[in-house]
Amino acid sequence: MRYAADNRAVQAVYQFTTGPARYAFYGLIALAVAISVYFPVRDLYAAYRTGDILERQLEVRNDYNKGLEDDVNHLLSTEGIEDIAREDLGLVLPGEHAVTVTGIDPEDTDEKDATGTSSEVEQAEQAAAEEAPWYIKLLDAVFFYQGVEGQTVASTGD
């Protein structure tokens, strides 16, 4: 009867795992574990990073929508209607007098459009996707993260 210790294959494996080549064996085991863990961690990182970018883009879009909603609510109020009638049509209420001021550059006034334009919002959304600290950019390179690739927050108007 032959024992396992008599088998040359068993002796070769034992020698490889305990002899001078054991560090190569440990390295192969560590490499196998790293490879088996890398892909699930990469998928998890991509999901986290995409969610973070889309969340920041959604915040920009919600701020824009809130500004538009405030503008609409103001324009639907009596004060808003009167403001637009004064500014755009030059109308005044009874007892008021219209005054026209010249020589003032409209861009120098403090009155700015709080909502911005749709293209400005799209640029802000793109900036939210591109801005990241150095360590996030390093992780993007390690995990070959390519970005949201068309996964943007978009309002359909419905």
C-alpha cells in the first residue's frame, strides 16, 4: 500500500508550499485573492461614484427648479403682475408717476436672475460631474472609472 507521502506530486506540492519557494506560493495566493476581490470592489466604486455625481447634479437641477418655481409664484401674485406691468409695459397705478432713469448700465445693478439659464444649469451639472478631489481622481484611474456616460438628471417637463 502506498501512502500520500510516497507520491511525487504530493511531495512537490509540499516542497513548493513549505520550502524556499513558499514566498512565491504566498504571492500567488495573494494575487489570486486580489484579482477575485478587485472586480466586485470596482463595481461597487463605480456605483458609488455614479450615485454621488448624479446626486450632485440632481441638487443643481432642484435648485434651478426651485428658482423657477419662485419666479412663477411671484409672477402669479398681484405684486408680480404689477412689477411686470411697470417694467415691461411702463404702466403705473392711479396716483403714481412713471420715471425713466437713463445712464445706468443694467448689468451693474444688483438685480440678477437667481435661476440662471438652462445652459448655465447644464454647465453646472457637467462641472459637478468633473470636479473631484485628487484621491477620487486616483481611484477613478485605479478602477478605470469613465464617468456617468450620459446618465444625467434631465427634466422631461411632464
